[in-house]
Amino acid sequence: MFKRFSTSYMVFLYIMDLTLTECALYAGSLLRYHLPYGDRVPWEMARVPLPVYGVVAVIWTLIFMVLSLYNPNRVFRAVDEFQLVILATTLSAFTLAGVLYLTYRDIPRYLFVYFSLMDVTLLLGYRALLRAFFRLRRSRHQGMTRVLIIGADSLGREVAQALEGYRYMGLETVGFIAEDSQQQGAMIEGLPVLGTLDQACDVVQEHNIEEVVIALQHYDRNRLANLVAELQKYPVRVKVVPDFFDLAFPRARVGVFAGIPMIGLREPAIDGFQRFVKRLFDLVVTTLVLLLIWPLMLLIAVLIKLDSPGPIIFKQLRAGENGKLFWMYKFRSMVADAEERRDEVLRLTEDGKIIHKVKDDPRVTRVGRWLRRWSLDELPQLFNVLKGEMSLVGPRPELPWLVDLYEPWQRKRFAVPPGMTSWWVIRGRSDRPMHLHTEDDLYYIQNYSLLLDLQILWKTIGAVLK
């Protein structure tokens, strides 16, 4: 059996996609003929002409190839693969509808609907079964790609941690090769040090290594070149992790420009189709919510004006995607001179971190305390979402003066647009300052999907009600 994400596996997926799509088209004919929906039609009308099968094969092949459905880099995660399958089949179906309108206009519409629904169901279903099959094989340690990490210092350990999170791809880290001979036999990240650099080739042979990842922080270029040359004598794939790995932001992009390999360190973490869907979802949901709650927002505005002097809307500079500053809107929940009285409530943690959100803040008004309890003070941020400065879900936008106190690794949270709600809110951490939960934001960025956004929005409603 070929390994998952190999070229043979991708060819197998293509053949299965095409075969099941043609089967779905024939099944659509049978369903149209036998099911009692619509006017009764004879088999001659329900039967799809043979040229249409050829047209379907061409359309599905072209669109699936253009969308890179058989590119292993695009279908690592189930959510990415399933989203891509749904998009590809939808575009293919619309394209087929246009072609049929210009050619075979007599094909029944119910047949087209049956075919489209069955096609997407079959393509998603067999992929889900394949993933379950490979998961079963992994549990038995079958069909795993054996990986050796050359480098046992901090960079090598970081690579080992990253690879552990990708066992679902069939990667099994066997151990390390260390520069320091005194590390031989030691256990690092639960993996053994199998030898030194001079023994790398012997270890590759002895342990049936298929992938070698070179993660050396301080190396001699000539020695590295010689090592790679020696490894080329064996049937292994070799990858090199640059020693500026720590600089890379989540989902850093590797590409070639003018023949020169480059790594993008500040590329958008969400782009392409996912960014389009996220933005479209934000616009549709935000517009519908505003149409429903505008009377409530009007009532809140009146209550704020009657409760205390000052503006209804409170504007504050916040740091958004890539650290870009924007004005964030909220219903005013504090007295008008709250910013000038900020020093009254500043607190420090034991390690000197600033806590700017405290309980029983004396600057909060009566109406403001009620608004904060139900998170209604944040409703005007819906207009930030419409403007594209924020999203419904994402890391919370930070205060600029707190951003200046960030450690370098914390700035990775600016890789995506900020949101009205976030992963850390549903984990019960909304009472913690934003700059003390960056690890939650990084988890969201690394694992982003539309499904995760929906889960966060749903759980946010429960968190607010509690």
C-alpha cells in the first residue's frame, strides 16, 4: 500500500474522484427515473448522453487541478481538504450547468441536483474513510515515514515538537543525531540520541530512515555540504531548517523569487480562499446582526447619555493585523476622563507584567457595569468588522502602549486580523489580561478554520450567558 501524501496516493485520489463522479452522474439518472419527484420522465430523457460524461471528466479534472486538490501541501488537515473538495465540486457543478445550458438543455434539473449532492457526498465520504484507515495504521505503527533529526540543541528540539503535532501525516520521529558526543544515549523530548554527525549515515541505514531533517544552529558550511553529499548515497529525503527558524511567524511561506529561495516571515497567516470565506462570513453575519439589534443599540445609547456626561461612543487606538493601528469603537462604559485616571488602577503581576483590567474599577459607570456584564459595550465593534479592521473571531486587539512592552515572540499574534471574540474567551480566560495569553492566540492562528470560528462564536454565546 502506498503512503499517504505520496505521488501514488495523489494519483489514486484523482482516479477515485473521477470514477466516483462519473458513478454519481449515472446514479443521478437512475434516481431521476425512479424517484417520484417532478414529472414522470421516460428513461430516454433521464439517461445522460455519453458526451456529457466526457465533459464532466474534463471539467472536474481542470478545476480540481487548478485548485491544487492533489497538492499534498494543501490537504494536510482534514478541514482544509474537505473545504477544498466542497469548493471544487461546487465550482465544477456550476461550470457544468453553464455548459449544459448551451448544449444539452433537455437534461432534467432534478437529475443535476441528485448528481451534485451525491458527488460531494461520495468524494467527502471516501476521503473520511481513508483518513480513518490511515489513523488505524498509525495506531499499529504501520506505513509510517521514519524521520531522523540531525541536531539535538534547542532548534532540533523545536523541530521534534513540531513533528509530533504532525503524526497524523504519518511522520514518526526516530531520534536525534548530536554534534556533542557526550549526548549520545541521552533522551531528548522523549527520543534517543542515536549517534554523532560522523555516524549519521550508519544511523540512517541501521534504523531504515526515510526522511532526514538537518536542524543545526551553528554549523560549518563545508561540513554541512559534505554531510548532505554523503546522505545522497542513500534513499532518503533531506531537508534543512534555517538557523533563523525562531524568526519565522506562524505559517511562514517558502517560495522562489528570481531563482532565489526565500522565506516570508510576515506573510498573512490566513489568505487565499480561507481569507475570502472569512471576510464574506464576517460581512454577512455582521450585517444581519446589525439589522436585528439596532433598536437595542439605540436604547443603550440613550441610557449612556442619561447616566453620565460624555460621548456615547468611546474610541481607542488599538493594534490590528501586522500591528497596524486603528480606532476601535465601544459603548462608553467609564467616566469621560477614564484615560487620564488610568494610573489609579494599574496593577503588576509578580513578575512585573502590567494588569490593566481590574475588578471593581471605580471609573466604570452604573450603566457601564451592566453593559460590561453582558458584553454589550462591544457591540459598536461590529462597525470595525464592516470596515475590515476587525473580524468576528481573532486575537483581541491590544493597546499600543502594551504592545511596546511585548516580547518579540508575542508579536506573532498580529499575523491575523483581530476579533471581537477569541479562543481565550471560550477557554474561560477573559478575566486575564490579553498580553498574558498569547499562547492561546498562537494556537488559534496555527489551527485556523471556518469551523473553528463557528465553534468559538457558538461557545462565546454560552460564555456571555454564564
